[in-house]
Amino acid sequence: MPIEPGDSTRAKEIGQAGGQRSAQARRRLVLEDVERELPRLTSIEAAKARLEKLSDWGAAGLLAGTVLHGAVRAVEVWLRLHDHELDVGRIKLLEARIAELDAERSERPDWRLP
């Protein structure tokens, strides 16, 4: 919307908005920002929220591409470790069940596989 001659209020609003955008473009993230705004990687939902925040920061130019890539990669690695821990838990349950079935089988000598 153009500024009408003599509309100093509108000119001031536009100037302030431009200044705010300029300041935001120069803003740098510091450790306190990251600790406060990025969720800890404690669940899949937290990982999703972290990726969303990182995406927002990257799109806003608050993170360099290499930093953004490294941060996203850290989430990727955490997800793999999380999956690994779930798999280990499942394997332990299966091993326990196999031990139970072996014990049952040894108690019944007449039990045979079909």
C-alpha cells in the first residue's frame, strides 16, 4: 500500500517493519535459544518437533546450511539409535519366550514337532 503525501504515521510503520525484518535477519542463535526452544530428543514426538523448529530456523536464515544439515543428521542418528533400542528390547522378549517354550518342552518328553 503506497504512502500518501503527509502520512508520516504510515511511513513510520513501514520503517519500523523494515527495521524489524533487518534485525531479525541479523539475529544469531545462541546456546540459550537452542536449549530453550529445541526439545530434547526423548521421544519420537520430540524428534518431530525438533525437526520442525530446525526447518523453521533454516527457512528464516537463522542457521547456515551446514549447521542445519548437522542438526538434522543428529536427529536422524538419534532415531536410528532409538529404533535399535526397540529392536534389542524385542529380541530380549523373544529370547525369554523361547526359553519358556524350551522349558515347557523339556518338561514334556513326549512333545514332538509336527
